Amino acid sequence: MGEFQLPRELSGPILEEAERAGPEEACGLIVGRRRSNRVRATRTVSCDNLAPPEARARRFEIDPRLLIEVERAVRDTDEEVVGFYHSHPDSEPIPSELDSIYMALWPDKVWLIVGQGAGDEGQIMRAWSLDLADQGSLREVRLVSIDTVMEGQIRQAKV
């Protein structure tokens, strides 16, 4: 995967959700379309963090039933669950060791992480994936912010 396109209509709400969830991790699903070496987000599905309360500052867990529900909803459409997002409330948006384990379970997905930037940068987002051609090594995916899209393609959803 060479590029992950994220419309501003979706990135803003993800950043706001991450801010509201602090000091716990926020998490959700990314629905979109794959075209060749590019993935384009079309909507997000915010999820409750089901990790044990004492672990939510360093860990997220998405309800598998919700994931199945969303996957069923997009079946027979041109959309699919293309990735997951979560936040690192007090660290950089770099996959943790636990994130890497999750990524190995879902190697074809984009992993968008909202974390803290250096200095005055505030919150920043970075996208990651596993490079299956390179023995499953972790690699950053080019994150492209999109300003405008055709009406009806972008929608924020809460299932």
C-alpha cells in the first residue's frame, strides 16, 4: 500500500474524538475503497474502547461484534473495512509493541494512529501498515489529506 487518502471531513472528527477520550485511547474502524496501491477512506465508525478500564490509557479493544456488523453492512458494495484508528494520548503516533501484534492479525489494513507531536505540534496522525513483501516489516504509509470529494462519497457514521 503506497498511499492512504483521508478526507478532512473525517480527520477532524478523529482528532476531536482522540482529544475527548484522553487520557484513554480512542478507537474506531475506517471504511473505504482500495484502488491499486491506494486506499481512500469514505467513512469512519467510532467504537467504544472495550479494553479493561485500568488498561485503556495504553490499550484499545474494538468489539468484534461491531466489526462483523460493519463488514456485513458493506458486503456486496464497493466499500470494505480498510483499517483501524486509535490514539496514543501521551506518546507519538508510532505503533507500540501491542499495536504490532494487532497489525500482524490484520496485515492488509491501514493503522491510523493519533499521537502527540514534538514541541508545539499538538496532535498529529500517521498511517502504518505491514509490508508483506518485506517479511511483514512495519512501514509508514503516505498519509494524504483530501479537501474536496464528490458529494455523497464521504460520511461519518456511528453504528
